[in-house]
Amino acid sequence: MEKNPENKNTKAGAASPFAQTYFHGTKADFNIGDLIRPGFNSNFGQRKNARYIFLTATLDASIWGAELSLGEGKERIYLVEPTGEIEDDPDLTDKKFPGNPSKSYRSKHPFRVVGEVCRWQGHTPEQVKAMKDALEKLNAQGIHSLNE
């Protein structure tokens, strides 16, 4: 096997960097190439019509998204690419936690589905129940999503 001393991709003529991988956890059923758009009821807070859609750079955060989503569908995790600007999700960043430990983001622009993670391990039923109970407690206290 020959080494490429110029560190170039011989097909394209230059090396290309890896793109950031983003995930979107949901119970909705999408196909490769579909666009996930804002405008549907949120899975969190007061469940208003969502102005944003959400993505994360961590598999764990997307698993939570799938597990906490409303509906009876299969929990799914999609690989997505943003079609426009993204910004930190204020519910999970500086306004509530220092930095962005879950690497969670939001956008008013669609995400294109580029793949699906077909094998992943969810949280235990006890962990999911504890998270749902904590979200209900916040809701009962009138503490709602900053994304609404």
C-alpha cells in the first residue's frame, strides 16, 4: 500500500474534513432525504406549535429525544444535516446549565435526514420515568420551555 505524501484524496485532488454529525431523536417516521421542519406540536413544555426543531451532536441526548417524544410510534434516531443556521438550545445551555454539555441545538430551518441509527440502547425504564416525572414537576411549577 502506497502512502500519499501530499495527504491528498486522489479522487478529489484534496483532503476534505469530516462534517459534524448531528442526531434527531423522535417517534416520527422519516425516509432518507426527507426534511424535518418546524411547525408541529412540541414534545415538551406546553406542547405549543414549535417554532424550532432540535438536533444534538451526542447520541445520548438524541436517545432522550426519542424516548420522551409523544406518540405511540417506534423510537427513532436520525442522522441529520442542517439546511440553515443552528444555535444553542437555551433550555439546555447557559440559561440553565453552564456551557452546552449535551451539545443540543435548535433551528428555524429544516434538517435533511441523511441516515438512521438502527441499533442503540435506550435508558432504563426507571431513568425514563424519573425524567418524565421531573419534566411534569417543572410544568406543574409553571416552569416552561424557553423555546416556546
